[in-house]
Amino acid sequence: MKKLFLFFITVLFSFNFLSAQSEQTIQLKDGWKFKVGDNLDYAKPGFDDSQWKGIQVDKIWEQQGYDPLDGYAWFRIKIFIPSSLKNNSFLKDSLKIFLGKINNFDQSFINGNIFGINGKNASANTVIDTSFLNAPTILWDYNRRYTLSVDDPRILWDKENVIAVRVFDQGGQGGIYTGNAAISMVHISEYLTLDYGQVPFLFKNKTASKSFTIKNTSDQLTINGKFIIKAENKLNKKIIYEKAEELHLKPLSTRNFSFSLTNQDQSSYVNYIFEFAHNKEQVTFKEETPYILTPAPFQKAKINGAKVYGQRPNKPFLFTIAATGSRPMTFDAVGLPSGLSIDKKTGIIIGSVSTKGEFKVTLVAKNKFGTAKRELKIFIGDQISLTPPMGWNSWNVWGLTVDQEKVLASAKVYKEKGLMNHGWTYINIDDGWEIVGNSPDPKRDANGNILCNSKFPNMKALGDSIHALGLKFGIYSSPGPLTCGGYTASYQHELLDAKSFALWGIDYLKYDWCSYDKIAKDTSRVERIKPYTVMQDALKKIDRDIVYSLCQYGMSNVWEWGGSVGGNLWRTTGDINDTWQSLSEIGFSQIENAKYAKPGNWNDPDMLVVGWVGWGPSLHPTKLTPDEQYTHISLWSLLSAPLLIGCDLTRLDDFTLNLLTNDEVLALDQDPLGKQATPKIKKDNIQVWVKDLSDGNKAVGIFNLGSESQKYSLIFSDIGIKTNAKIRDLWRQNDLGSFKEKFEIVVPSHGVVLIKIF
Ligand code: GLA
């Protein structure tokens, strides 16, 4: 598994009830033996594995002395399976062999007979071939849960059984690694699925409601019990909702449930509890509810987005006025430098300017409720990307399954859902548009020009459609021969590729290190800088401004030199995924690089993981809780980080839209001073990050990294403020009043209070 694919995927959409603890479980944690290589005899129960080494199944094999190791290896374990296991179980129909996650592919055998392939049960007569290798890479994150009927002759009751697992690792990390392998009987709760996690809450004012379904997936069993929905206030734990109902779920039947919670101005904990009739055993699932803080935009016209904009002389100019308010709306821009003109219907400003200089332009947006004016400073000079790019990128949602339709659909949502009225501008294709490196098809034409795969039949036309909407168009490549996903990349064709990009109307290039590892002579800074200067030179030779995004995960402190190779932004870490661990480790470690962020040069802690994500064909709602998502957007804005939405925009729910359209929060990110916040206080689990703003005030994020909500008193002198501060709550967009020496609040666990101090 490529390190670069370390994203997080949930393949299961329904939230299956966990096995209850009360029934017997045979742990398969210890006792495994391991052999590198491949031989089908290893599956045979009589095979002599006495010379094999022991191995743990709670960590990848690279961490156990096998680094590097890609390709085949076998795991074997001998285990006694007593018939008491089934006799003592409430359900006596199936045995479950759970192996946890396997990186990447597996064929699993019991007593010489295959029983599972890549997470799917296999019948004893399945042909053993290598087709199991033609499977999606994302299987590395998929639990292997196999079941066998109790009367299946492959199981030897009251005897020793040999389980053998043939593992194939595609690259990078490998092995059985989650450490929760076990044998047990299938528990009744495993026949229940609850899809609440896939169904977003709908909001009306502060009432959040949802409807979801419980399904009995067994075709034989009736499930009897009581279903309870119980919600409590996240901060004070008071019960705010409780409802119980008797359930008799016939085989394969479903039941719908709905409930509403009023006054949701913070998260509540909702417990979904199923109590089984036969033994009163309870299984519980929890979720935290979303809550909407961003006020709906006024009907009156209001101008949002960047206040400064840079372009080089004689390069195509495109800037669209971002304005909320009811439509129809007309636009104007007074004082435009010569060479630029505005389309008054759309607010799109185009042209090109030949003279260097600073131009103060008054943007105007007008509707029947009023007229808004705001100054935009246009700098025609050497620097572009004067504020961090705001856009959408295909990777965190579609991975390598991106196609032209998905890209266009995102661009359309920008307009339909009004995202562009808040400054969202770029529509970026990540990896997966090129021809696959190992395909027999030509990768380039006779002149060496890079070819697109069939999912992108006409890149120029796609660019034109995106530009026609007033949006900008981004693309992805790598300095090595192949991209991270194994597609054709720019090595030794840099200028030709830059020219193709210009021809297609590309405005943004993400340039991802990956296979350049094989070209670089060593790991020195010089070698790491080299390929980025090659593309820099190529980009200088074309007649377009292209925002240059370096992606090399922070190697050799890229923030110290990224600007010198023309980088407008540079990734500072490995890939993000939609877990609190990933988000908090990345977000709260952006400290050392802070002083290198400035207009034109940004630290990039990777893209956003809110909304429906998935890195491939199957998507899931982000695993971050609502408070974690508020933390995500608040922290990234304080950090002046590039904001690249990584979700399915056609599936935006009310809550996610609220996260992405708060103009006062986005204004922190787009602040013209371009100063990155730094932590001023770290105490217990509280971190206070402070950002200096161009208007002389400060934005302050008070984050709670702990698992309990916490009272906190911000003492102004601790963050360099003398006394008497006026405070505004940025998410709620309301003034909280004046405070003398301190400001007292409760910060939800993993959440934030984001304020501006005047
Ligand atoms: C790397 C990058 C990701 C994405 C993929 C594409 O992992 O860090 O952001 O671009 O490559 O293959």
C-alpha cells in the first residue's frame, strides 16, 4: 500500500451493531506464524510451519522487521474451536471468523479450504487463482469478517483448526494489522442495520430532524426488542429527548423512525439503543448532532471574498465579484486599470493589464434591496495568489475515479448553491486524468504532448466551461515519470506539459513528488528542490499565470524554500483523512512554518475533509463530528491555509454548507495581511491560537482538544491584549459586548470558540 494512499475509507455505509460482549469470543491476537513468499501448500493443515517466525497482527509487518516488503506473505494460526461456543450462544447458526483489516488483499483458508477472499465469504470449491489481486487498493481499510454455517464441514468442532491467510501487499505498508482478530458466533445484533449515519439532519431554524431506517438483514430470524432514542445536551449532559418503542422485526423487514431536536445551537449526543427481548442486553450507537451557526445571508447585496488580487502583466485576468443577496443583481467595478472590463450581469472581470502597479477598484453589487460597495486592490506585478486559494479538488472525494462530469457537476454547484458568492473559485482535477502508466496505450502524442484518458475527452472545452462560469481551473501532475496513482507524469516533458496546461486554460497546478523518489540521487535538499525549479522554469515560459502548488509532504522543510522556486503554496504534511487524529495532528502542528506564510506563499496542511468524502467510488459522510468540523474550518482559516473542499458537492447538506459559507470566518483566511496564526496558550487540553489581522484586530480560536467539554477563561493579558476588549463571535456573527480582563466560555470537546477581538 503506497504511503501516499494513506487516506481513510469506510466501505460499510450502514452502522452495524457491534457484537455484544457477553458471548464467548476466541481471540486470535497471539500465536500467528509468518512466512514471506508464496506457496499454496502453506494453506494445508499438515504443513510444517515450525520454522516460521512469530508475528503480531496488531501492526503492519514493516514495523516488525520486514521493511521493505511488498508482494506475498502468509500468516498461519492453530486454534481449538470448542462446540461450547455454539452451545452457549443465543443464535446457533453461523461461526464468525473476524480478521480485522488486511493491507491489501487476502485469501483466507481454514483446514486447507478457502473461506474468504478480500472480505467476502468464499465457498469451499472456489478456484484459487490470482484474480483476488484485481481489487481496489482501498481494501487496506476494509474489515475481513467471514462467516461459516455451523454445520459447514470446513470447521472442525472440538478439534484444532488451522487458519492460513495468504496476503498480498501492493506496495508500502502490508499485513494483518488491526489486532482485533477473533472467532465467535454471529450475534443477533449483527443482523440489525441502522442507517442514521448516512442520513443528514435537516434544519428549520434551530430544529434538527432526521428520519432513518432499521433493517433486519436476516432472512430467517425475527428480532424482538425495544428501540430507544435518547439525546442529551453535549455540554451539560441534560436529557433533551427520549423515546422508546417495542420492535418485532420480521426477517428482512425494515422500520422507519424520525425524531426532532429543538434549540440546537450546540451538539447533542444521540444514543440509539436496541434492547434485545430475550436477555435485555443493550447495544448502543452514538452520534453528535450537527448545529448550524452561520446566519442565512441577507437579501441585500453584500460583497465577500478577497480584498486583494494579484496578476502578472499581460497575463489573462479573471476575477469574479463574490456577492450574496437576492438575484437579479448587477455589478460594476469602478477604476479598473486599462485592459480590464466587467460583465455587469455576472460580475466577471476579464482582460489583461500591461502596466505594473497598484489599482484601487471599487466593486459594486446592486439588487432591489440595496447597493454594496467594496474596495479591491489589484496588484499587477510579480506576485499572484495574494490570498490563499479557495476551491474544490477531486481527490478526497473521487480519488482516481474522477471524470469530467464529476468536475463539471462541482462547478455547477458553486453557482447553484451560491458557493462562489463567498469567494470559492477553483475547480481542480487531482490525479487520474492522465493515461495509466502501465497501460499499453500511448501516453503522449507523436510530438510528446501529454494525452488525457477517456474520462476527459476534451480538457480545453472543460476549461472553457469552468471559465465561463467565472471560475478557475486546476490540474495535477508529478515531476517523476508517474503520478502517485501510477498515471503518466511530467518527467522530462515539463515544458511541453506546461504548454498543454496553458492551452487548456489551467490556472492552478498541483505538482506532486511521488515517483521522483526514484529519480532523486539522494534525500538532500538540493535534490528535493531540483524538480520544482524545472517546472518553475517551464511555467515562466507560458503565457498564463498558473498558481504553483508544491506537494511533497513537507520534506526538507519546504516552507523554507518553497517560495524561492515559485511555489505559491506547499503541502506541509502527509495526506489528511477524515479522523480527529489526522485532523488534529496536522492542524495543531502548523507552528514552525508560520513565519513563512505571506501573500503569495502559503503553508498547505492539506485539503478539507468535510461533507461526503471517500477517495474513490464509494463515499461516506465525514467521520469528523460537527464540533471537529468547526475546528477544521476555524483552524484552517486562522492558519491562512489554502481551502480546498474535498467532498461531493452535489450532496452538500445544510450543515456542510453552513461550514463553507460563513463570510466572517472565511475573511480570516482571506485576510490581506496573510499572517498565519500561532498558538499563544497551551494549557491542559486548551489551545489558544491568535492571528493578527490587517485591520489591526486579532482573531482568536480557543480549541478544546480534550474529550470532555471544558470551561475556560481567556485572560487578555496572556495574549498581549491590555484591557477592555470588544468581542465578536465569528461563527454566529454577533457582538458579544465588551469585556474587561477576561472572557469566560465553555468550549465543547474537540470544538472551538472562534472570536474576533477589537
Ligand atoms: C498524493 C497527494 C494527494 C493526492 C494523491 C494523488 O497522495 O498527497 O493529495 O494528490 O497523491 O495520487
